Amino acid sequence: MIVVVPSLVAVLFLVSSVVVGRLADRQVARRAAVACASAATVLAVALPWSGGFVPFSPSGRGSGPAFAVLPEGTARLVVVATCAAGLLVVAMSPLASHPPATLARILRLLAVSCGFVAVRHQAVAVVLWALSSWLVWAELRGHEDRPERLDRLFAVYHLPGVLLLGVGTVLSATGWRTAGGVLVVIAIMTRFAVVPLHSWYPRFVERAPLGVVVVFATAPFGLLTQLDLPVQLARDLALLGGLTAVVAAVFGVVQTEARRALAFLTMSQTGLVMCGLGGSSEAVSGAVLTWEASALAVSGLAMTLAALEARRGTLSLRVPSGNFARTPRLAVAFLLCGLATVGFPLSLGFAGGHLLIHGSVTGSPAVWLALAGAVGVNGMTVMRCFFALFAGSRTHSGERDLVPLETYALTIAIGALLVGGLFPLVP
């Protein structure tokens, strides 16, 4: 199955990445990337809904590939959220840490994200999964000044993950469904930093450009909505996701560095989504809405953090060091994105979290209590970061508030989170 609109969006991202990568001026490159992401978002949102997949054969006799004008339901929501998150990332990427080559890789990662929805084939999904990992590894390898050789750590985890996904897909297609499913689950656990295969992720968030971190985290979600695992394996993966949500939330609230707190907060949100995907239909709908909210809210939170870090330097949570009165728009954007991440009422995250937790009640009371606890602790992490970074100090280091380009992207993202909370599109 080939879907036309996400295919066009993917081509737009690819062509724009070539243009952006050849630009020498960083400001011009960022503006070009923002224009591309804006056009992709408009293309994904503005076209009318279809009544469903519309397959047809180019020859008219039933042979050849099947095409569809637009994705429907979950797939369409994934494309829209991916484009909006991409707009936020490229608009708020600091120029110092995101040169044109890095912005070009971010656009290619966005193209891969749309590719998971554009082409419905297991072999293509494996290739795209490997391609996204290779793009990130190439970016990390370009930063040889980093003391920990992050590219090696990344390869140690993700090269086996890609191989396991490929072998598992082949085994599942040849009748060894259980054995193949186990390998696919291990690959998913590695990619999404599910406990206990998570130790690479905090270092990745600490050292890599945050724009790359955000886009890589959202890239393969379109594949997760298409997985066909045995029921027991799906439940096991959901339980591991719930465990990750709780463990990461506990670790996140005690961190003393802002980036590490962000890493564990993101892990916890990913765990919540994976827990819902293995539950009832209501929980699955909640998981999709939670991912939508996370794609926008966590992106906003991370990129606001990146913008503040570019202005102030390394951010510590040990001692409050911010001044709300000097950067009010930046502070409010951070707070709104953080609250939407943890499901504050009247936001899209609240709608997703409600469905996710309510849908888990029928499965196990223990899982329900664990998810509710993880959400509560994540809220504590957000507020702790907010007060440490934007309150508690009368001094001001001279950092400026949001610039127009950053305000433009955050307004779209926060507006979508608030409107989505009032009128959630449940798949």
C-alpha cells in the first residue's frame, strides 16, 4: 500500500534537505527549513479527508501496487503530528549546535517518519528503521570532539536492534511468528529505550543536538501502529512499557541536570504510549492521543530547553537560577508544553491520558495505579524544572526572550495542544 499525501510530504522533506544542506549561512538555512516544514504541515492538514483508503491499479486489471489518496484515522494523525513537531524543531534549533548539515539530517529524518506511513510494507519499514538509525549515527560521528564517543555507544545498541528487526520480520513472514515476534520486541525495546535496554538514551539526550533527539524519538511511531505481534508478546511489551513509565518517572524527578531530567521524562512518556498500545481499544486510542500530545509537547519542552541552553549555557537544577520577569514568553512556553506533556486538563495530553488510564482499568488495577503514579511524578519533574530554570534569582545574565521565528512555531504547537484538548480527534 502506497499513500499519496505522506509520500508527497516525504519527497518535500527530502528535496528541502538537499537545498538546506548546501547553504552556507546558518540563518538562511534555518529559514529554508522552517518554510519546508510549514509547507509540509499545511499539506498534511489542509487537504480534505478521504472516506478511507482508495486502492487502484495503474494497469486497471488489478496488478501492480495499490495506492491511496490520503491516510485515514491513526495514520493521518501521525503524519500531521510529525510535520508539526518537525516545524517546531527546525524553528527553534539553536544556530550554534544545528548547522545546515544537521538541519538537513533532521529534514531527512522527518521524511523517514512520513515514509513509515506512506509505504505499508514490512521490508520497507525495516529499511526505513535502519536508515533513520544511520542518519543519527552519521550526525553523532561528525562530533568527534565529544569525549564519550557517543557514536560508538549508539552503534553498540542500534546496530543489533536493526539486525534483530530484520531477522524477526523475516521469521514472522515465514511462519515462525512467535520467534520473530520476540526479536521484533527486543528491537523495539532498544529503539524506544525500554527498561532494561535504556542505558544509551540519557547519554544520547545529554550529548546530541536536541533537534536530532526529538525527531529520532518520533520517527518510527507509524510502524508501531501497524505491528501484528502475538497477543501475549503484545501484552508483555505493554507491561514493560508500564514498568519503563514508572521507573523513568522516578529517576527523572531526582535528576540535577536539565537534559537528564528531559531524557527520563521522555522515556516515561514513551513507556505510557507503549503500555496503551497493548491494551483495550480505548487504551489504544488513548495511547495514540498521548503520542500526539507528546510529539508536540515534548518537542516544545525540549526545544525550549535547547533555546534556553543556547542563551545561558549548561542548565543545572541544583540551584534555582532563572528570572521569570526577564524571559516571560520563554517561561510560559516551557510551562505550557510541560503541563501538556503530563496531561494537564484542557490540553490534548489530558484527553489522551484519560483514555489511556481508563482503558487500563479493565486490564489490571495495578497497571492503572502505576500509570497514574507515573503521570503524577512526571508532573513533579516538570514543575521542578520550571522553578529551577525560570525562578529563584533576581539576577539576569542577559539572555533574550523568544524571537519571532520561535514564537511562530510555539504558537502553532501550543495552539494545537489546546484546541486538541477541547476537540480531540479520537482514532
